[in-house]
Amino acid sequence: MQEDKEKDLFQRFTKLFLVGENLRDMMVYMCNTCTSDVQDPITHTICIFLSTPVRISITKIGLAPFQGFNTAIFPFFCMREEQKHLLLEILQFMQENSRATLSTQMGGGGMATLKPDGQRIYLDTSEVIFQFFQATKESERTGMKAHVRDKVCNIILQRVCSAVHIPRRTLNEIMERAREL
């Protein structure tokens, strides 16, 4: 019963945070708020999304979805109501079933992390890159021309590929999806 509820919560979490427009919103926010010591915040953020296991960690200001990156937080004020409601439901589940790992953060604050079941879960590479392409396409509204956008996407993809292994089959799938844009 508890295991089924946990699987259901993680499936809903995936749908509400880790795919489609929801993933894109989180990625754009994290690219825009990357620390100043990072020279290429877009590549850095995409590499974190691709190479770091996902976890459900809730802080007092938002969601820290990547293991080992407690400062990469998607704040509550950027979330939709259904996302905030799900995180509240997850917190209640953790409390009722003793499934939380609690920790304090340097500088104050704390974090509740849903205890992992031992399985590491990573974001889908094709989905992450496609959502980056989609976010870049949306920049056309601000005046970026299509050929410039395509060059930016190509440069970022090359940088990501030099930092994170992406199989050729996945790259082909990404390029096929990108043609839809």
C-alpha cells in the first residue's frame, strides 16, 4: 500500500515537474538564476539536468530536484498551484510514513528528502534537449531570428555533448524531434 502510494506520487511528480512545459519552465528558471561564478549557465544547467539523479527534496523556498545540487532550487513562487499541492501531499506522505530524510542547510533552513528506494532516476536526455530547443524557439518572440536560434542551439548542444555522453541514437532522436519546431 505504502509502496503503491509512493510510486503514484513519483509518477505524478514526474508529470508535473520533469516533462514538457513543466520541465522547460524549471530549466529556464535555473538557467536564468545560475550563480555568477558559472561562465556558461545554459550548458551548466543542461549538464546538471542530464547527469544528476533526480530526487524529491523540498526546502522552505522550493524544490531541489537534483541530488548533490541543493542550491539548484525551483521556488514555490514559480510553481503552478497543482505543483505546490503535490509537494504538500508528498510532505504529508513523508511525515505519515516516516519516509523523509531531514537535513539542515548552511546559512539556515532545512530540507526534507523522500528517502530513495535505491534506484537512481535520471531525466530523459531527449526530453531535456528538446525542451531547451523549445525554450530557445520561444525566444523568437523577443526578436531572435530563426537562423541565430538554430546556431545557438547547435553550439549549446556541442558543448553539452563534450561534457555529457549522449549516444548517437539519442542525438538522432533529438534532431528528429527538433524538426517539429
